Amino acid sequence: SRRLNAAADAYAEREIANVYDLSLDLLCILGVDGYLKRVNPAFERTLGYERAELLSRPLVDFVHPDDRQAVEATMARLQTGRGAGRFERRFVRLDGVVRWLEWSARPMIERGLIYSAARDVTDARTLVEELAISRRRIVATADETRRRVERDLHDGAQQRLVATILTLKQAR
């Protein structure tokens, strides 16, 4: 019975490892001490660090300086076991490139762990920002076109109309 349980546990661990390694999203197990305990290959690829480096430093070391305080506050909440966390924060890759990660985290305080998954949403955020800039540019162009047409009507057609009226009055 013990051997069967051990074999079943080993099989379950291999299955979890397979899913963990195949995930395109970042998966990690974080200790309540703030250090990463396990990361998947997507985590390494996205941040550009080797697994050993990721596991040797607190997670907050990889966070963009402007977002560290918010991440620390989220970590403090998760460390007390208060619910699942969902948040977006900037992380800095080894090469200095900033990536936006959308996180979902669930604390398991009785185990001293926080299970987390993240998705790189940098490209989506960039597209949304570019769309907003494009919309502002279109609105500005439309406003400028409207003002130009109003000016042309005021300066051109209105002047000709007044001149025509004056000419008609003189002719009468």
C-alpha cells in the first residue's frame, strides 16, 4: 500500500512537472519569505534569467523600481492568507527591458507557499496605448479639419456673400 501510494505520488509529480514545463505562461511557487521556490521555463524565458539566479533572490528584486512598493503590499496581504491576488506590475528583464506581467496568486499559508501564474501582457498594453494615441490623433485631425472648414467658410464664402449683397444693393 505504501509503495502504491509512493508510485502514485511520483506519477502525479511527473504529470504536474510536465504541465509546469509546457506552460506558455509564467508559473512559480513563492515562499512566504518572498523567495521563488520553483519557476517554469516560461518564467526564465520571459525575464531572461537562469533558474538559479531567479531562485537565489527575492521576487521583488525583479520588479520595476516604481512598482516595488505595490508588490510588497500585495505580498504582505498574500502572506497573511487574505485571498487570492490579481494584479499587473512591471518587471525588468536581465537585459533591462520592462515587461508588464498580469498575476494571479493564491496563498497556501499552511504550507508557507504562494502559488502564482503570470501572463506577459506587455504587447497588449502597448497596442492599447498605441490605439489611444491613434484615436487622439484622429480626433485632433478631425477638430483641425473642422476649424479649417469653418475658417474657410467664414473668410471665403461669407466674404463673397457680403460682396455679392453689396453689389446687388448698388445695382438696385
